[in-house]
Amino acid sequence: MIFLKHFSALKLNLQESSFYRAASFKALKYDLQEEDVVNNAKTRSAEAAHALKVLSEYASAGGGSRGIHRHTIVNKKLLVRDRLKLLFDPDSPFLEIGLLAGMSMDYGHIPAAGSVAGIGKIHGHFCIVGANDATVKGGAFFPISIVKQIRVQQLSYLNRLPCIYLVDSAGAYLPLQADIFPDKEHGGRTFYNEAVLSSLGIPQIAVVCGSSTAGGAYCPTMAEEAIIVKKSGVVFLGGPPLVKAATGEIVSEQVLGGA
């Protein structure tokens, strides 16, 4: 009753105020069906579609020609989108997530936030995949990369989708590490989410296709299943240079953390 009394008084005050009165708007001078209005709308739609196409192509190209050459010719590895084509069923639809993430960040353009993510079918079952794109700064994690991975894990949790990680990452981008790990919704959250998904029985599978270094090493070790590509995948917190600096031992990447 007290609430109703106060609500009635508030309603009365609003009715008496200029706030409550309907604002007067000038009538549109144009008929929305007029030819010039329709043509203008079509032009703007075409411009928006073209801009989307250009941005999508830029994001899909990853690290560009130099990054692609280094990844495929020098390192002899498949491009991330080629990996996904082999992973998903031939007739599977693919709903990509966050293609335009990473554009115009304070620290520059990070095409697709350095990863490809989406939902598709594997052996007839819908799964969600987060795959590092090593053509973009060696697959390093930027702050926006963390946001995208957390979104993948959220969708896995909300829809009970098996989560597949294709790992090919140099770990956190060190010049920005102060922005990657400071808060509970930042870098460490991805590991927390892995633990939660595991406790709920939502399958997580990691395929180590290349480097899985530093913070990136936690992802496959916390997954239910981890697959390492022979002669290509490696998992370690500190690589050979760190081992040599700490112990003096000289060891190769494959001996240290390979299959």
C-alpha cells in the first residue's frame, strides 16, 4: 500500500511536469516510398555491405602474406582455416564468432583477435572451436584475444557444447601483459572456465598444432584430452632459451615438450 501511495504521487508529479508531456516532433517531409529515398537506402545498404566485405576479407587474411609465408613455407604448417575444414564434417555449417573482433584497438589491428572461433558439426555433433591463428604475432594472446576465448567458453557452457581448442600460440603478448591478467574476467578466467566446464562434464579437447608456450600451456594440460601433432606441437611453460639460462642445459623444443 505504501508503494502504491508513493507511485500515485510520483505519477501525479510527472503528469504536471513538462517531462511527462509528449514532445512535439516535426513531421517528415519525405515519403518513405519516394524513389530518391528508396535509392538512398539502397546505396547506403550497398556501402555497408561493401565495408563489411572488405573488413571480413581483411580479418580472414590473418597475418597477411608475410605471416602466411612464414607459417606455411618456413614452418610447414596448415593455416588455421584449413585445419577447421579438415576438422568439421564436409557438409557442416559453420557459424563464425567474433570475426571482426580486434579491429582498431588502442594497440593496433589484431585480425579476428588472433583466432578463429565458431560452431560446426564434428561426427554429427555440434561443437564449438577456438583456434589460434599463428600468422598473427605467432598466435600470441592480446587482451581482445582473451575476451574472445572467454566468449567461446561461455557459449560452450550455456549450450552444453563440447569445446575444441586448436592450440598454436606463443602465449601472452608480453608488452601488454599488464592488461591481460589484472582482473577476474581477464586471462586467468580462461583457466577457471576450463575447470568449471570439466566439473560439469562438458568435454574439452585440445589439439596442439604448434607452440603451446607459457600461459598457453595450461589449456591442453587442463583439457580432458590433449593431442599433440608429431614434430610440430610442443607444450612447455619455458622454452629452450629459458632452460639454458636457468640450468645451462641445451635442449630442443621437441625433446623438451614434443609428442
